[in-house]
Amino acid sequence: MDQIINKIKELSHEYFEEVKTIRTYLHQHPELSFEEFETSRFVQKQLESYGISYQSGFVKTGIVGKIEGKNPNKKVIALRADMDALPIKENDSHPICSNKDGVMHACGHDMHMASLLGTSKILNKLKGEWEGTVLLIFQPGEELLPGGAKMMMEEGALTPEPDLIMAQHVLPDMESGHIGFREGMYMASGDEIYLTVKGKGGHGAMPHKCDDTVLIASHIVVALQQIVSRHADIRIPTVLTFGKMIAEGATNIIPREVKIAGTFRTMNEDWRAKAKQLITDIAQNTAKGMGAECDVDIKHGYPFLVNDINYTRSAKSAAISYLDNEKIEDMDIRMTTEDFGFYSQKYPSCFYRFGVKKEGSGGLHTSNFQAEDTSLETSMGTMAYLAINFLNQ
């Protein structure tokens, strides 16, 4: 495989400036989840320029490109990039900045798209040297429930069905040029919790004449911490966090309603279902015991993301061959969520990280997030090699 590695590295270097320009354009023109219309048109034009066939219109903006090598029915691999940006106002001191106020590629999806376009160009150039079929998934709505991955599958976008689906994601605290893998469980499921405590409001100086909804809401938040500390199996990673509480009273007014919002995350579907019932029971019974009531709305989110052990191990070994051992890292589990989890529940999957560390960058989903462009040469070449390595095995 040394010959194919050299060819991929040469093409990655040759295409780097073009892919960097693509990334710059995408970063400057971000679009929110399920609104990626201009982004979709731009990607389609790039695929056309490469001579790659595609279908568009999945979930309105989604695209599936197809490249066929020798013996196209032998194997199918799908490579996925997400397209949506976030409702975040970017720090305008960045050298490359969003031109849409309040919208920003703060999760690196611009890097994912640019890299996959570079990968597609490499694979198309070398299609006489590999067997099987490659699907190129440009997916909308990763950042917003119910998740573009779920909707793409429901619309039959992954046709023919892949033997393996692969994706990569930026990691701002990993050195540029490095790649990280984890076999098995990698990222958590994620559900959104919305609680509304309702009671009789009143004067703060006469709490005995009303239901103290603020106090009751506080008791509920504290009581729910037992979900993790006393109900969760210690072997199952579990997080329950409340980040929003709205009590629109005043210093001397107890409001009729208090709204609470949070997230529940874990890595076991049976426990996930049980925990959501416990959250409902504890919230409602705590409120009832204190003379009020609590409406519970739990929005079922993304499932946990699990990497196929054998395919991920093989991909890591191939990445070592492509980049050398010192640039390959082992990843720990993460309690963040990814709608790629939907794919991983149905198809053998490999979801890995590529480093984009840049001086002065903030974390993902922050206004100060930045990514090192030079990482694109590594990311597009590595993905092309991992795909070819799988198809030719």
C-alpha cells in the first residue's frame, strides 16, 4: 500500500490550497440547521466540477454523492460531513469571520465539508485503484433535534446501504495533523428535559398564603441529583445537568410558574428509559408533596454513539501506516452527543477525531472557536486512505 499512500499524500498536498479556499468560503457563509440552502448549492457545484454524480434534496438540503471504483458491488462505504452552523455571534477579531451576524461555524462543520470535498476529489482521481462504491453524505441539521442523520435515513438517502459508515470531527485541543480513535462506546445519548412547576403565586411577605414555586423548583432540582448518585449503575456513565431556571417574580413576588430546563446523558438504552421515568416521577411527586404540580416534557434526543470494534481497530492501524504512530491518539469517552449515533445504531461505524489546535482558539460551540487550516491536508488524505484500505481489504 506504500504506493497508494504516496499518491494520496501527493494529491492532498496538491489540493490543499483549493480545499482551504473552500473552507474559507463556507466559514464566511454559515447557515443554521435545516436552512443550509446556499451551502447545499455550493457543495453541489463542487461535486459537479469534480465529475462526481449526486442526488440532492434529502431533508431539503442533504446531498449524497457516489463514486464507483472497480467492481462497484463488492463493498460500500459511506463518508459523512455535517453542514449546519450554530446561532452564535463570532468574535469579529478572527482573521476569517462569519459574514452573518449571530451565525457561526463554531463546531467545525465547515472543516468537515471542505475535508470531505477534498477526500472525494482524491477518491475520484484514484477510482481505478480501488474496488467498491463510496457514498458521500453531506448532511443537514446535526445540531438540532430530531437530527438530520435520523431524517436522512428515514428518506432512504443511504442507498445502497453501506457496509461501513465513517465520519471525522474536529478537536480543538488536539494538535493539528493528529488523529484520534476509540473502539466501542464513544459518545453519550442526549435528551432534553423541560419542567414547569405550577402553583398559586403571591406576595413574598406572605408565603403561607401561596405555593412557593421557586422553593419547590429548587427542591426538585436537588432531588433529581439522586438519579445519578443513588439510582445509576456506577458502571454506566451518566450526567444530569440543569442549566436554565426561569422564575419571573420579583424580590417580593412569588410567581405562579417556574420553568426549568436541562439535559440527561448516558450510554445505556435500558437505563436511559428507566432514568427518564424516574425524572418524571421524582419531579411530579416532589411538587405534589409540597402542594403544587409539575409538568414534565422530555424530548427524546440522539442515541449513544458506538464505534465498531473491528473496523475502528483496522482504521487506526491504517492511520498509523498513513501518518506514523506518534500522530495517532487514543480517545476517552465523551458525554457530548452527536446525531451520528443514529447511523452507528444501524450500520457498522467509525467516528474519529482530527486535531485542529490553533493558538488563541476557544472550545467548540464558543464565539472564539478557530481551526488550523493546515489540518485539512491531513484530514482529507487520511479519510481517503481509510476508505481505500477498507474497500480493498
